[in-house]
Amino acid sequence: MDPLSIALVGVLSISIGFLLASDKGRRGLELALRSLWLHKLRSFLSMLGIIIGTSAVIILMSFGEGSEKDVLDDIKRLGTTNIIVRSVKPPEDANSNMRQRVATYGLTYDDMDFFKTIPSITRMVPMRIFPQETRRGARGHNSRVVATTPQYAEVNELVAGQGRFLNEEDEAQMNNVCVLGSETAKSLFPFEDPIDTSVKLGQFAYVVVGVLTDRMPTGGTGGSQAAEDFNHDIYIPLSTSRGRFGDRIMIRAAGSRSMEKVDMHQITITVQDIDKVRPVGSMIREMLSETKRHPRQDWALTVPLDRLELVERTKANIRQSLGIYASISLLVGGIGIMNVMLATVTERTREVGIRRALGAKRSDITFQFLVETMVQTGIGGILGVGFGCAYVFVHALLHSMPQFAFLFQQGSPSPILHLPSITWSLTTAVGVGVIFGIYPAMRAAHMDPIEALRHV
Amino acid sequence: MANEVLELEGINKFYTESLHVLKGIDLTVREGEFIALMGPSGSGKSTLLNILGCLDKPTNGGYFLGGQDVSSMSDSQLSSIRSRYLGFIFQQYNLLPQYTVVENIEVPLIYQGIRLDSSTKKRCEALAELVGLGHRLDHRPMQLSGGQQQRVAIARSLVNKPQLILADEPTGNLDSKTSLEIMVMLSRLNEMGKTIIMVTHENDIAGWARRIVRMRDGNIESDEANEPWPLPEGAPELPVHLLEGAA
Ligand SMILES: Nc1ncnc2c1ncn2[C@@H]1O[C@H](COP(=O)(O)OP(=O)(O)O)[C@@H](O)[C@H]1O
Ligand SMILES: [Mg+2]
């Protein structure tokens, strides 16, 4: 709970306590509830503005919360201290009609050695990725072959469910070993234990030393970072891949074949702490921008941390527009309530006269009508909160059930109840009651008792 | 002689410069009196009663209620005087429609700042019983006849143990049989020592009072003692024992 909410809850409960502690307060509250109940439809209609305002605030804030969590989870998965550099096939190569031409592009071992001169970097995990069918006897699986170093598992938080991940020895000795993603393992070994058996990639066999546990795929990062589904991967040591496959990779796609020469498809660079992420990021960007290294733009750099800033900015935007929206709807709601209260005061002119004759002071009358308006807006607020929470709950529930997936856009966020907005909107609703109730209440209080008594 | 409850000295009331409604009224009311204020329509009875009831202020003149000068008091001081010293009975009963009989009787206590608890509730129930509505405690005004409503109003006017009860045409909306009941009740209360000032234009009703003040054009035309009607045979006694400490 934020301190503002705590303060607001405090103020609310103190004022309710005061109301309940005094006779006038209890009577006022009771009377307010009675007249509310007496005019159910009218009260409901006059509260509608407040109900819509409060529930809208809660629903929108909860969606904000939900999408923020999605993004934060993503960033966490990609690593807040990571910088991701990828090789990108330059457009002129992609459009080329020439077959069999070897497309050479992307990050090189040379680049990687150069990055090593940056002191804040604690870890660099290079990877080569190529699609290739993995075979086990008669079974095959279209997997993504990832050739990488042992630290890959740490960076991507991969856990070996069985056996182990690649280790330094595999890398140093170019061992013919592999680790299977969970889906790859399931499809190749429906019945057997894969550990210590072998699978074939191309013409070479690799011994399976580990199988990974299931892992949630990461979301795509605005085009610069592809979504990754680790479950269909097969991992081999980077050194082994250079030895076995050479520097060139054959890509088969839509009936055409193409050759690529790419040293590595991606390097995940980890920096020692969060403050260094941006400076190192720009250093790397500068290095790669040197035209003699990469005359064409054949690389892309992603700093997951940058997305945090985007999230913060979006959140601030949401808050601002929400503030305007909420103010307008509460203003409209308040005017609606004031209108009804003015009518109520006129309707109950005689009651005011009677109470004044029986000894009510002006302040008593003001208090009574003010409590009545506050109860109306308060109940409106509570109904709004109830509706908002119910909506958030139901939406989140349906969102989590696969059979209702058709209702939602792919990747749309699931709302998470934003608790502070409940207290804000509730106190604002009661506050609207005070602001818009004060005029009708004063008007009632300043009636001449004799004339009020004559009123029919 | 009994103590003075109130004294008016040269009370004038102008609604506009040319509309002089009360023209130098002098009046002394003593404890235990039952006064009927009579006069033709427009003679200023209601205006005088409103001033006596601290609902209106005289343009000039002195009004002393229980020894205090109330003619110069503020609105909130007057409210407090009303809640402490005065009881009102209106022609239109003027009960609060949302409240039950007992709750209506309680209202003056709330504005006196008295804490409502089981003892005040008991007292209000005793008052309801006093006026013969002990079996209607939870009824709302809509469910009662005019006479019953007026009896609730009488009970309400007693709850703050007022020094003075003001009644503006209390039987104006009632048939003659019910009027008689109400007048018997007021007479009984007067016998118990309550001071009552009642506006009426009916001689029959005024005949219950012990003093009759006649007004004309904003002046007091006559002010004389009256031998009140004898209580009818078999007129119900008020269960005064209920009032021990209640009114
Ligand atoms: N609020 C007012 N404004 C102007 N004139 C009033 C007002 N109240 C009463 N009057 C006038 O004062 C006079 C006395 O009225 P009122 O005291 O009601 O008489 P009564 O009760 O004896 O019929 C009448 O002429 C009436 O028109
Ligand atoms: Mg009159």
C-alpha cells in the first residue's frame, strides 16, 4: 500500500467513526440510507456517473498494472543487466535473386574479441542458430539448433530437468554432445529415457547429456528481439558446431536453398551492474557503427532495460489521461448528484422547517444534507469499486482459460487489480459528495423556518 | 403570584415600511397559564406566535423569555432556545414522515444534544403512551389518523420539558369530536402545570383556555380571564404516573 492510500483510508475511517460515534451522525446516516432506499431508482440514476467514474478508474489502472507486469516479466526474462546484439541480414541480401550465393553478414569473432576490451562486461554468451532436422531412428523433429557456450543456461535461466547442460569441457574438447529442449525430447523420445542415447544432426551423431525443463517463451521485443521458444531447441557446444558445420550454414526455405556465412547470430552480453548497462550499450553501438567493421547495417542492439523507460513513460501517460478522464466523469457525476440534491432539498423544505422549529441549527441542517450526499456518492463509489473489481476479476479469469482465448487479442494484457486506485477513487467519490453537496445543503440551511413550514 | 415565563415590551413588527403587522404589543405570561390568542384573520396572531416561538424576530421591542433577552439573539442561539424551552404544536401536525412515532418524539432531544439511549427511548415511549399511542410506537405518520398524528405532536412538544407550549390552531384540521379529545388533553396538561399559548379563531376552542387575548390590526384589543369549559363527564384522566421524570 502506498502512503497516500493509507492516509486516505485513515481519513475515511476516521470520518466514518465520527459519524457513528455521535447521535446526530448516526441519525444522519440512518436517515440518508432511508431516503436513499425510499427513492431507489432516482438514487441509482443520480449515482450512475460516480459508479461509471470509479469503476473506469479501477479497470483502466488494473489494465495498466497488468501490461506493466507483462513487460516487466519480459524484461526480467531477458535480463535487466543484459545487452543483446544480433546479426541481421541486410535488406539488399534478402532481396537478392541469386541462388547459392553465400550471404556473409553479421557479428564476427573479431567483434567479440573487441568487446572483451570493455571492462564492465562480466559475461558474453555467443550463439549460432540454424534450423535443422534432428533425427532419432525413424523419428525426426524440426528443431532449432543452438550452438552456444555453457553460460547460455545461466543467461536464459534454463534448468536441466535430467542430466546437465553443456559444460566447459564439452566446449574445450569439442565434444559431440547435445542438450534437448523439452519438446524436442518429447517428440524424439516418446517412450525412452533420452540420456546417454544419441541423436543425429546432419550426418553426425551427438550424445544426449541433458534434457531441459519446460520454459515459458519470451515475448517479442518490438521487432528487434524475436520471441524465443526454448522448448524446441537442441543445444550443442559452439566449438563443436564450428568444427562440424564449418562457418557456412545451409538454409532451406520454400524450395530454395541459400548459404550463409555468419560467425554468430547473437551475443548476449552481461554487464556487472545496472548502472553500467546504458554506457556499455552505447559503447558497443559505437564500436559496431565504425564503418570499416560493418559497412552495412547488419546488426541490431537491444537493451531490455530501455523498455523499462518506455513502460514508465506509458504509465505516466495512462495516469495523465486517466486523471483527465476521471475528473470529467466525476464532475459530470457530481453535477448529477447536485441536481438531484437540489430537487430533494426543495421537496423536503417542510421537513427543514419542522426540524428548525424543533431546535435544529443551520449547521445541523447543513450536516444532514451533506451526509446524505456523501452517503450517495460513497455508495456510488462502493458500487463502482465492486463493479470494477468484478470486471477485472472476470476478465482475468477468462483470459487465463484457453477455451476463451478467442475473446482476446493475441498478447493483450490481463488486468491485475490495482489496489491503490480503489482507495483513491472511493475517497474522490466521497470528496465529490462534499463539494457538490455543500451548495444544496447550505441552501436548505438558509431557508427561513417560517416560510419552510408553510411550504406544502 | 406565579413566576413570569415571558414578557413582551412594545413589540413591533414591520414586514415592509408600510406593512406594520404588530403595533407595540405588551404581554406578560406566567407559569401555568393557558392563553387563547384570538382575532380575525390577518390580525397578526401567527406573527406574534412566531415571535414568541423564536422563529421570527421583532423589528423592535423587548422579548424576555425566562428572564433572558431573546430579541437580540443570533440564529443559532435562538435554535438552542427553541430546543430547550419551547414546545410546538402545529395545525398540520408536522411530523417527519420518514420516522416512526417514537423517533418523531425523539427529534427535539437530538437537537438539544442529548445522547439517545434506552432511557430516552423509554421516556419517549412513556410520552406516546401518555397521549394514548402506546400501541402504535412503530407506526409512521402516514399510518395514523389526523387526531393520532396531533397527539404524537403533543407528545413531541413535551419531550424537552418545555417552559412554554405554543400551538397554532391545533384543532384547525380536525373534526369536532377529535378536537374535543385534543382540547381535553391540552387542558389536562395545563392542570399539570404546563404553560400553553394557543392561537385559534373558534370561540368553542378558545373556551378551554383560562385567559383570552383578542387581537385586531396588530393591537391587543382585550385581555381577560376566562372560566374554562368543565371537562366532559368521563373524560379520560392522563396517566400522569407515566410522566414521572418524562415530561
Ligand atoms: N412573511 C410575510 N411577509 C409579508 N407579510 C406578511 C408575512 N407574514 C404575514 N404577513 C402579513 O401580516 C399580517 C398578519 O398575518 P398573520 O400573523 O398571519 O395573521 P393571522 O395569523 O392573525 O391570520 C397579514 O396582513 C399578512 O398578510
Ligand atoms: Mg394565522
